[in-house]
Amino acid sequence: MASIRLKRWFAPEVAAAIYQAEDCYVIIASGNKVKIKVNDTVVEGGQKQLNAGDIIEVADIKAVFST
């Protein structure tokens, strides 16, 4: 598991986590107030499957996912 941590006022300490499922990786938001974008699309339902090269955006952090 990998986590995305934020150091801001009123922000959760862990904003999102990336887990390895059986055959894929999944990003999961830590709560309803956390807005996650993958490839400029807001993640609905709090989780989304990730593919290599996906661009993850949480707050002002942008990262490229790779396996």
C-alpha cells in the first residue's frame, strides 16, 4: 500500500491510498471531502482502477502512476 499525505489545515493526514488488488491497482479516497482526479477526471465513488501512465491529482500534488 502507498499513501498520499497532505500537510494542510483541515486536510486529512492521509488523502488517498493505492492498493494492489488481485490483477490491478486501485486508488481509494480517504473520505468524501477528498477530491481525486485521474487523467483530469474526478474519481466518482471514492475509488478507481489505475493503469501505468495515469496522472493522479490530489490537492496541488500531481503524480504519474507506474508499476
